[in-house]
Amino acid sequence: MKIVIFGDIHGNRYAFDCFLDEIKKIDSEYIFFTGDIMGYYYNQSYIVRKLASIDKLISVLGNHDKMYLDANNNEDDLIKLSNKYGRSYILCSKDTFISEYLRKQKEKVDITIVNRRIILVHGSIDNFINGRIYPDKVGELSEIINVDYVLFGHTHYRMNEKIGNTRWVNPGSLGQPRDGKEPSYCIIDLENDTVEYKTIFYNKKLLLEEIRNNDPDNIYLKEVLFRRDSDE
């Protein structure tokens, strides 16, 4: 049995649409989303409605999703978030469907599929929303008894590590990777315990034009969009 895992969309409709087209070809029983629809880019309204239409989706709340909910009734807080993370916070603030959808999201999902226990969080086991697990910190992790998979996001770094009986998997970011790689998601074969990463290629010029129109002074949004490792 195969499951698809993706996360950290951050309003990037163009990468998300490519992802949706690809997974139509994959025979998967479930699709797991590690959270973070909100922040940075600008198509959250579109993305939320697409996610709501996926019957086999299992998802959790991300840190930007929670920040949006916490600030949504306070204009000053929304302005602060928009100044730091892009104007999408302000642009989406009147869309009640987004808030209603996010309020239904859990911070942690614990589910068993074909005798495989899976924990899904955005951050980490001890800090569901804001915890960070980086590939170079694998030595700090330990085996979790009776858990086969921990699926997480937040760092925007791909990661696949087996520690004891527990496999730790970060699919990388679909909307804004920061590990020098292109956007990605992954497929886990639960019966064979294999993880396959899939890379998404999309027209970044379309997103760059949105950044220029909405956040022309936000240098970070432009830089991270084209950041690559020298050995990639």
C-alpha cells in the first residue's frame, strides 16, 4: 500500500497544481499533508478549496496556519505578519472559508494503516507546531516504541532516516524548499518500507511576478525562490 506525503505549500499555487496533476497517476490509499498553507505566497484561497475536495487527505495544522488563526481578528497582528512573511496574510483575511477549514485541523494525527502506526505532525513529537528536526540533527532523535513512521515538515528540508523501528520522513517543501533542492513530495510503500522522493518543476516566473506585484521590497521571497545548492 502506498501513501503520498507533502507539506509546506505556503500559497504556491503553481507548484501545487503540478503536484495535483502528478498524483492523479499514483495509486495511493491516503494523502498526508504536514501543514502550512498560509504565509509567503498568495493563493491560499484557491489551495484551501482544492484541499477540502480531496477525500483521502489526512492533514495537520502548521505554524503559519496557527499564526494566521491567532491574528485573523486583529488588524495590527495581520500587518506585522504581512510585513515579515508577505502580504498574503492581509490578502486572505476576509476569506472565512480559510479560517473555518484551518480550525478543523488537528495538531497531531495518530493513525494505524495496514498494521503500521503513523504519527503526523508539522513540527516534532514534543512540539507539534513549532518543533524543528533538521537532517544534521539526526543523532538527537531516538527510536519511538510502537511507532513505524513519524511524518513531519516545517524545516523545508527533505529527510528520510530509520532509527530503530521508526522511520522519520520529511517530504521537503512543495511551495518553498530551503535545502537547495526543487519542490518535492514523497511516496511511501508501507509494505516494503521504501520512500521515494518526487521533484516538482513549475514556472517560477509566474510566482516571481506575483511577488513583484504584492511584495516588491521583500528580498527574501525572491532569493529563496531560486536558491540552489552548488552540488544539486
